[in-house]
Amino acid sequence: MKTLRLDAAELGIDFNAALKLATAIAVQHLGEETMLLSWYDRERDLESPAGVSECHEGCATKGSWDYALNRGARLAVEFDAGRFFFCFL
């Protein structure tokens, strides 16, 4: 999975703004038919799909990242060293 890492701390963007930017990047790289497979929000400790990290406790890889990898994700957009990430197919 190709990963784009963005340092956007100076912009002060929140989760929703990061999602919009990540989606626009995914459409640019993958086309209009892109689909968001998973995401993670470290600030709120939330992820989608919910609960996929339960079996990853103590692992270096977040469950939402592993979920996307195992479903053929082609692009991940990560903000501020893991503050948010979004994985797309």
C-alpha cells in the first residue's frame, strides 16, 4: 500500500478536514471510484471499522491499518505521524 505522510500540524486541521483532504488526495491518485476502507483518529482513540484493534493489543500495527492491508488497500494518507490516517481502495 502506498503511503503519503503529511505534516499538517501548523494548519490546525481537525478530523473532518483531514478526511476531506485525504479523500481529495485519494480521488486524485486512484480515481473517482475510490472507497475509504478504514481510518484511525488518535486524539479520540476511535477507528473504523470499530473493534478491529481488539486482537492487535500490544502490536505495533493498528487493527484498522491491518484491516485495510488485508482487503487490498492501495493508498494510505497519514497526518502528523499517525494523528489520523485514512486507507483507501
